[in-house]
Amino acid sequence: MAIIAFILAGLFVGVLGLLGLLNAVRGTPVRRVVPLGATLPPVDDPSFCTAMELVSRTALSGGHHVETFWNGDQTYPRLWADLRAARTSITLQLYYCETGRMADELREILVDRARAGVRVFFLYDAFGTSFPDEYIDALRAAGVRAEPFRPIGIRTLRTMQHRAHVRVVSIDGTIGWTGGFGISDKWFGDGRTKDHWRDSNVRFTGPAVHQLWAAFAACWTESTGDLLIAPVEPSADGDGPVVAGLLHASPSVGSTEAERFLTYSIASARRTLYITNSYFVPDRAIRTLIADAARRGVDTRILTVSAETDVKSTWYAGRARYEELLAAGVRIFEYQPVMMHAKTLTVDGGWAALGSMNADNRSLSFNEETVLMILDAGVTCTIERQFLDDLGFANEIRLDEFRRRGWIERIKEKACYAVWRVL
């Protein structure tokens, strides 16, 4: 009996291990975007907005003011000023944080605001953040509630791969920030000069700030057990001209909000589809949707990283499938001066998105992500102008030239693509 029990226990552990492995390499299920009517509505049709709300589970409403920023020189002076002006509350959730001048300035601001009576909540990802204990202790000593998100350990193995890749800054419940920024000195600068990362960030006011706060509250509750209830004025709808909504994408055993938002956006394109993404490793179904857009005459362009990337394995994995996209008529550009960390999308001059979400399986399947979705021609035009400006600092990949790359490069691409689901 002891031998049988031992064998059964071994089988049980083996099954759990297999299930864990399958979960760790799972993908997303959407294969096609199927209209129940004759065709998918264009982005300027009111039914597009309704359909996007349904598939993304995110309300889109008017009343927003939206400002976009393209580098650290633009982002941090405005962000620091907002934080210094906080009067009642600051909620801050970030993935990537490390020591340096930027971290020191953030600590100074948060300590000052906490000592002034502002309620400050800081949630940092336990994997992406490398602040030493002394840094966190200094924040807590001043009255900042600073907590790690999903600490790594034996008891948290089942959630270890699910990271909070979100960028959340909410100030006094009236100002919101998201994008690709982090707390590291490499985000300083103009986005064109060596060691100055190129990134895209967005500041907004209006109802989406409440959605951003809700994304923070969900993660804070998981981490601390405290369900935060914000003092929200029912009439605080905002007076801005822009229709927008804050998508909070979370992991799921099936289709995710992130996947449905991205696939529907791509499938809806009629004239233009411009995607800027630092880690561009979409699965076969998403590549097919992008290729189909080009085949039906959509001006389809992808801007991604070059050899200046901080993660070469992801760059090689993405390059492994360039040929099928190029053959379909998709134009692919690699940003040359520095690491390009931006994540934006525009469709037909009227639909745009800017946030933390990469075009890879990790963002679509495993991570918490935040994306500001925008239905507005003016903001979309601004993002498109920046996209086209960035192309002036990028090399276009030509199919005939790309096919002549060396065998060593091809081996690197194949090796990295073999593990694309977990990159």
C-alpha cells in the first residue's frame, strides 16, 4: 500500500507540474474577428464605440482632456509638478523602478506630500522593482503606504508569472497618467540621444481617471487585503472634448480584455493602421489580422526596436516572423537611435491607444496592463504625427534585403521564437 500511495503521490505531483507548465506557456484564443452584420463598423461609426466597450469591458465616455508626451524631457517635469501639487491623495503603481536621480526625486516628492497630510499609496511590482529596503523604509517612515505586488516565493508560485506591468498615477482623483514610463534614469532625456529611452506617455482628466483608480484599487486589495473606497463625486464627469476610457487588462484562463481590444482594433482598420511597440512578438492569429489589413489595402506600418533594444531575445523572436508580414505588404521599421519603449496604436485617424501593453504574449495573457483608449480625431492625429516623425529615425526593413540575412541571425531568431510565449 505504501508503494501504491507513493506512486499515486508521484503521479499527482507530475500532473500538477504539467498543468503548471501548460499554464505558463498558454496563449490567447481569438483567431478571427467575425461581424454579425455585413461588415465591421468603421471607427467613425457610433456602433464601433459600443462594440469596443463590449469586447473590452471598458466604458468609453466624453469629458476628457488628453495630453501626450514622447520622452522624459516632456514627461517628468509635468508629472513631478502634478505630484507636488497633490492636496488629498496620490495613488502610484509602477512595474520598473531602480535607484538613481529619478528615484531620489520621487522619494523627496512622496515624503513631502505625505508629511503635508496627503494620503500616499505606492504599489510596486515585486519582480520589476529593485529598490533597496532603505528606500521603502524611508517612504514608510514619512507615512507613505508602500507595498509590493505579488511577492515572489513558494506560496506565490501560481501567480509568479502574472506581473503588474501597469503604469498608474492618480492625483486627487482628478488627474491620471499612464504609458510606458518607469522610475529609472534611462527614462530621462530626449528619446533620440544615446541612453535616453524613447517612450510615450499620456496625462488625462475626466471619467477615465476613476477607471485608472479602480485598476489600482483592484491590485491594492489583492496585495494588502484593504478595499479602498474613493470619495467620488457622482457629478464629476469632466468637461473635456475627448471620448476615452481606461482599459485595465488582467490575466484570464481564456480570452483577455487586452487581446480583444487589440484584435478588434486591427480588424476595424479601413485606411491606416500604425502600431508602435517595443516588444513586437504577436501570435499567429494577430499576425494574420495585421497581414489581412495590408492585403485589403490598409496602409499598415509597424515601428519597433532595433539592435538598441534592452531585450535582444524578444527582438530576435519578432524578427523570426517579419517575412510573412512583409510579404503581405506590411511595412516594418526599426527605431535606430536608442531603445524605443513606446506602445501606441492608431486606426483610420480616429481611434488611438496609448499605455503599458506590449504586442507579445506576456502582455496579452499574463500581465496586468493599463491602456488609455481614445476615440478622437485630434488626439489620434497628434499620435500619428509623432509616429511619422519617428519613422525619420528608423530603418525600413525591405523583404528582399531581409531574406539575405546570414544564417547566424536566422538561428538566433529561430531559437528565440521557440520560447516566444514566455518572453
